[in-house]
Amino acid sequence: MTEKASAWLKTALMVAAIAIPFLVGWGALDARIGDVKAVQLRVLVEKADKATVDVQYSAILRELVLLNQRLDRLESRR
């Protein structure tokens, strides 16, 4: 192999030694960013508006009142 070809081969190997880990890291970073975007999209889709939260809160409070009434009845029977 000639000296010029040897120099090009060394240069190519040095570039490959830097480029391959960079590309692998870039791919991993891109995948993580994709995961974060998917989570953000899911949160936006599932995010409830104030009216929905108020309805759910009222339903939970009604259930608690019913549970307290049942517990009171059970305690009064004892």
C-alpha cells in the first residue's frame, strides 16, 4: 500500500472512530426525544378540563358521603 493510501486509510479510520459513536448516540437521543414527545402528546390528550374535573370531584364526594352513611349505620347497629 502506498504512503498516500495509508494516510487516507488512517484518516478514514479516525473519522469512523468518531462518527460511529456520534451516530449511535444521536440515534439514542432521537429515540428518547421521540419517547418524550409521545408522553407529552398522551398527557395533552388525556388532560381533563375544569368541568370534567369538577364532575369527577362531585362524584367522589357523593361516594364518600354514601360510605360515611353506611359506616354510621353499621356503628349504630352495634
